[in-house]
Amino acid sequence: MVLSEDLPDPAGLTSLTFAQPTIVYDREGKVELGRFQREQRRVVAFDEVPRLVLDATTTAEDRTFWENGGFDLAAIMAAIAENAQGARERGASTITQQLVRARLLTDEVSGPGSDRYLRKAKELLQSMRLTEAYPGEAGKERVITAYLNEIFYGADAYGIAAAARIYFGLTDLTKLTPAQAALLAALPKSPSSYDPYRYAVKDAEGRLVVPRDAPAVVRRDFILRNLSSSRWTKLSEGALEEALEEPVVLAGVPPLRFRAAHFTWQVRRQLDAIVGDRGPVETGGYQVTTTLDWRGQQIAERWITAAAIVPNLKPTAGDRLLRQLRIPKSDGVWVRALRGKDLHNAALVAIDYRTGDVLAYVGSAGYGRDDLASKEFEPKFDAAGDGARQPGSAFKPIVYASAFENRAITPGSLLLDITTEFDRREDWAPRNADRTDRGPVLARQALQFSLNVPTIRVLQRVGNGAVAETGEALGLRFTGGRKLFLEAGLAGALGTVEVRPIDLTSAYGTIANRGIRVPPRLILEVRGPDGELIYKAPEPKGERALSAATSFLVSDILAGNTDRRQNPIWAEKLELRNGKDGGRRPAAVKTGTAQDARDLATYGFLAPPKDTQAAGLAVGIWMGNSDHSYPRTAKEATSLVAAAPLWRAFVRDYTKGWPVADFVQPKKVVKATIDAWSGGRPGAWTQRTRTEWFLAGTEPGSKRAIDPAGLLYRVACGAWRVDPLKAELGPSAWDRDVADWLARARRGPGVIGRHDSVTAYFYGQSSWGGTLIGPCIRPKPRPTDEPPGGRSPKPPRDRPPKPGDPGPSPTPPAP
């Protein structure tokens, strides 16, 4: 048998690779977000290793290293003699032999079940071959460098660099003291037996100190006393005494801590597909540059902590944390108001909708707050990327976008805000959040003020299939697929079908980006351990998901929610004033509160900046409980008091100093004057007009106008009257509730109906567009001088109004 058979070529030393951690960085490549590793290791070059470390290592493991031929014959003979006399087995392996055993023998030779004596013989032979293959000083430098990068030091530290960091908190090997270098050199012989952490105790100052009689310290002292025979290091008597007296103070095993932890784990999921068969992520030593903006991430985590952690602490502890977070007093008001709301978690996603870059990502409040963990608050669960959550009313913009795009309605279309039993079999008659029936409203008003009933009527017009198609084009993935959304029927209009917050944030970003969808991305670049470029994200290339015109209509409506002139109720919570001199920053926002307040959401975006290279910002917020339980105080928990101020606080702080942009009218959008109540072309029935945006060609009076003139009005009792039964062409079964509203509304606002909802005027109005239609009250006949049998004149016949009719006075007295 030839001993060299099956031995690898020793020249393979130059191509040895060491398991190295993959390190994930922020978008600037400066902030380390986390490491994925099987072994904690940082590979160093020979020039990075100080002579002190070389001397301590050779003193401990191989005193003749620089002279021997890969083995130490004297040590081998001494070991054989001692073993023959029955003494404890003594090791005689040189540094070269240890390296060969670890990396330059096949599994058949060194693996379990192999012949021990054959392995020793082949190990010795391979060490000689390695020394011959790499002769002289340069060869020795290669060998000891490989050894120092490979060897195990305990505490999950592989290699001298990892050992210095884990035991002493040092990243620069030149900062090691002789005592520290000697202690590290003591460990490879038996990492578990010499483990310093095993014996360490805390002293009065709270330091981790290893007692002098611990095995590692005893061996350290032995190495220090023998350093005088090393190649370079010659300690004076005083220096030696100082080293021997130096206490072993450990840094404490650093936990594998992630920054932006949920984001970093999402990055990990994508890495396998990127690196392919180049090597496992945990050992490949890849350098990953992500899309994360560290400044934005810090702001996001700060506000998520304030909104979800602080309210669930005892008041004293919560107030202390608010001070630590430096939360302004004005914001502390709404944060403290969340105490007792039984909301335990929150998530945030911020995306540059022009590139798809995820700029900030918080999957749960406080990834490391296991001390607060409960079924309601699971800090490790990623609600932003893995959580399926009901968007509630935050889904309504998707419904209206689909209806606009498919020419089913316009922003000026008339809709009835009347609680209706849409499905008698299910006894399903959803109400608005405030249980009011406002009667005739326009689509703009219905979306901007988040009215439930009109939105259901919109879905009935456009159809679930069309809305599902629009949602998918925008990047939504419905839980259970499109089929589940179709099966949801009209309830789908209210956001009952679950989606991922990151997907809905991206969908809002698509609307902001004038209908161009750029999918979210997390990784910009991946390099190998040697700096080789493995992956570079392609230039963002979007796809048309929605017309620019439709996107503008939706954006313009939602922008009213941050403008006190249009929506003073919501703008109080959502208006942004961080422009120049405290000026207003236009933004389009929609809130959503799911049934029983299980999910509270706010999604929105800023107008596209004029600078085409500047980021366009879309932000999504979710609040609720990890186990999807409803808050015990569900009636008090709404998105407007929880998620909305959180959205504003983050966007306000993050965009401070950004240029202010407004939404710009695109081509194929025109402005037209309409009747303020019916939304149609003004006519004799019109009491007041307003202007509205339309897709070109769909405005009232055009050939492709969607809404005919005169909807809502008819002539009755000699005057124009408001007739809601004429307003919409819904299923006839819905007419019962419309007629019920009409009867109640004739009695004025505040009248309760059969679904426990009350009549009300729309915000800021005191009319439903005119006098409501009703029975005509005619005067009793008076005696005349006409002879018996004479004919009285017939009253004028009622007929539907036509555009241009002069008609009677628009404000006749109530019948």
C-alpha cells in the first residue's frame, strides 16, 4: 500500500477557503445590519498578525515551527516513550500537522471509523509534502496564516481574529497585550477544558474576571514564562511580571445581534437564489449591500417603539422611555392616549416607489424585547412581510381606482350613502363607522371620507373580477388567491380579504408613481469574500399597472385627507407641516380599521419630487396584535387615533428638509363644472356647482360621459325635487332601504332607520341637494260660479326633466 494514495495535492493550500460569515450592510455599505454564519470567523492576512501572536502561538503549539520539516521528531519520540510507559497520552502534532488534519486529508482518511494509525502516518507524510511544496520562510508564513484562520478557539470562535473579538472585544490584533495573546494561544489545545467563560465570575465592578487558578490562566502563565525562547518576543523581567499579574477580563460573549432584524431576515431569504451554487450563505463570506436607509430605519424604530411599546408599559416606565426616545410633548399626547387600548404591536414599511427600494422596515415593535413577549406581542414575528392582515378601508382606493380605470364611475359620480341590506339571505347590511346615512354623495366625497355603503355600490358596478385584476396589477397577493376575493362578494369592498402590508404599501406607491409599478427590492449588490461582484440589482424598470390619469384622480382625492380645507377631521391627524417655514407638504393618505379593530392601518405617499433622481416615498403602517386578536377596547381603537398619528410622525421626521412637491395634472385629465349634488351637467335643478377632475372624454356633456344629466332630480308637484330612487340603478331589492331613507329624511337629520342608522347631512352641508320628493299637498276645492257639470282644468302632467329645461324655482317650499 502506498501511503500517499488518496492524499490531496498539498498545493491546494493556496486555494483553501475558510467558512466566513455573510455580512449584510445598509445602502451606504457602512452600517452592519447582521451576519449569517455557521462559524464566527474573520480571515486575516499574515501582515495583520503581530509577531507577539505568532510567538505566543508557536510557544504553545510548536516551538520548532520555523525550523522543522512539518513534524517534530523529538516530540514524537518523547510522546511514544511516555505512552509506552502508560502515561497519559501526549500530543506531538506540529502546527503543520494540525492544519493538515483539519483541511488537507480526505474524509476517508480522517473521518469517523478510519484507522487511527493509518491516519497518523498519512498525516505525517502529508505534512512533509506540504513543507516541501511551500519551502522557506514564505512557505512557513502561508502555513501559520492558514492555521490561525482555521483553528477553533472555543466560544464559537474560529480563527484568531474572531477569538480576539469574542474574548476581549478587540478587532485589531495589534491591540492584544502579551497576557491576552498568551491566553488565546492557550485555548486551541482543548477549547472546552480551557474555556475562560466557564470559570469567569463577576467582580465588584461587574466585570467578567477569570480566577488565577483557572486552567486557561495557568496555561497562559506557562506560555508567558516560555516566550523568552520564542523567535521575536523577549519580555523583560518587569514586563513578564506585569503580564503575569494582569487579570483576565473577558468582554462577554457578544450575542448575534441584528439591526433592522426583520428586514435582515427577509434579505437572507433572497440570498440563496442570488448566490446559487457558489456556496452556502452561512459560510460564503458574502458582502451584501441592501436598500435600507439607516437613518430612516432609526426613525421608524423610534416611532414604532413609542406607539406600540410605551403604551403597554407602566406609566412611569413608559414616560421614562418617551424621554429616552426624545418624543416631543405634542406627540406624547397621542402616544399616552393609546394606553389601555389593548394594542400591542405595530409594523412599518417605507418604499421609494420610483426604484422599489425598501428604505425602512419594521416587522414588529422591538425585535429584542422578549421581556415583553406574549401572544398579543410576538417580537420575532414579521407582520409587515409575513403577516396577512385585513386592510379595511385602506383597500377602498383600489376599488375606486379600478372603477375609474374601467369607466364605471368618475370622481363626480353620484352614489347613495344609505344603509342597505345588500344580502337578505345573510342579513348583511353594513353601516358607516359613524352609523349615519348621508343620502346622495359624490364618489370623491365617498372615498375621501371613507364611506362604506357607497364603496360597496361602486364594487357592484365595476365587479369583483375587475377589482381583483387591478389589485394584482398593483402587486397585491390576496391571501387565498383571487378566488377568495371573488368569493368575498361585495364585502371585498371593505377590505375583508387579507393582504401583506408590504404589498399594499407598494400598491399605494404605484398609484403615486403615476401608475408605474416597480416591485419592492431589498438587495442592491452582493460581493464575494474577495470583493468579486456576484450580483448587482438591475436598473429599476417599471410596468404600467394603472393609467397616469386614473392614478392622479385617486391621488388628488386622497390628498384631501391631509388638507384642513378639504377634510378638517382627518387632516388634524395627518397634515404634514415640515416644509419651508413650516409650510404644508402635500401627501395622499388613507386609513383603515378592520372589523373589531383587529387591524388598524394607514397607507399613503408623497407627491413625486420634481428631481427625477430623488426618492418618492410611500409608507404603510399596521397596528394590532400579533395573534390577530381584537382589542378588548375595540370601540375606542381606530386607525385615526393610532396608526394615523404614527404615520404622520414618521413621515414628518423622515422627510424633514426634503423639497416639497405637489401632485401634477397629467395628460388626459380635464376639469369640468358639475352639479354639486348629482355630479352631472348643471341644469335648471342645480342649486350649487363645483369643479371636478375627469378622465378626458368622461366629463358630463361629452360623448362618452358616464353619468347622464339630471340624475337625482325629477319634477314633482310643479317643482324640481330630489328623488334618490332615480339616482342609482342598483338591484331593485335595494330600493326598499332607499325608500325608507327618503321617508326618514323628509323628517330631517337624526332620524333612526331599521338598520339602526340615522339620517345626516354630508359634512359641512345643510341640504341633500334640494327638496326631497314626496306626496303633493293640494288645496281643497273652492265653490265657483261655474254651472254644474262644468270641467275643471287638468293639472300639468309630470315628466322627467330634460337638460336645458327652465323648470320652476330650484328652492320651492317644502311640501
